[in-house]
Amino acid sequence: MRPVSIQISAELFLEFAARVKGDPTEEIEHLVRRHLVQLDQVVVDADTFKRMTSKEFNDGDPSGGLEWSPLWLPNGTELRMRYRQRTFLGKVRFDAIHYGDLKYHSVSQWVRHVARGTARNAWHDVWVKFQGSDDFVYADTLRQVPRTGTPPSGESRAARIIRLGALSLLDDDDAEENKE
């Protein structure tokens, strides 16, 4: 490869040459290569940091989730259930409910596990908290909203967001039926 000249002050080059053992040109080339490797590592570290601190890393694709008809539980949704005076928390992550080291592909599977295999109606046992909300909302209330279309009295901001999301899921289904 053809060498190029780099302009640096004569004093700096002479001081560097005095301190380096061997050819200063080779040492400068070595330092430049090492610096390039460090720059590449900084870019990789920055990309890794961005990926690891994003919502996608923690919960999966924000547009993904789990269907619990008629509700859509997007990734990041938290589920809460009380059983035998204990509270159990699950979270929808990567299109499944994660609880400890286990994952479930339906709400009823998770509820059955929490209730030690006993038959339960998940709609009556589960409370739902959507990402960006401060409140857990009773699942059966969420299921009733699309049927009635009217908000319950004293509806919180979280419940309103959930109700509107559930209604939009029904609107999407109606649009699909009209196409056929």
C-alpha cells in the first residue's frame, strides 16, 4: 500500500521518536490501527446500549402481543391475580405471558398455573395494566366495554385507553368481514 504524509509539528514528531523504541513510523501506524479498533468498539457499544435500553429489548416488538378475545394485550402489558392471599404478576413479553422463568401462550394457562391446576374463570381473576398506564383494570370490565359500548361511571384514564383500544379491535374485525 502506498504511504501518505500526515502533517504534524516537528517538535511533536521528534519527542515521539525519542520516546519510542524502534521506527516511529511503524509505531504511529500501530497507534492509528488501535485507535480505529477502539472507535469501532464505541459504535458497537453504543448500538448495544440503544438496543438493550429500548422497549423492544425488554418486552419485544411494541406492535406484537397476545390476543385474549375480544382484547388485545400488547407487549408490555402487566397482569395481576390474587390467589390464596398472595398477589401474582405476569407480563406480556415477546407475544407470551412471562411469569418467573416460565411463559404461557394464553391467559387461562397462566391463571391455571397460579391456581395450582384448579379450574378458574380468568376474566374474574385477572386485572390488566397496559403500558403507560398507572392503574390495573378488572379484566371482566374490559371484556364488557365492547359489548355495551358505554364507559362505566368513574372511568379512569387507563380504563378509557383500554376501552378505546378494545373498540378499535372490534372495528378492525368488522372491516375484515365487510371485505368478504
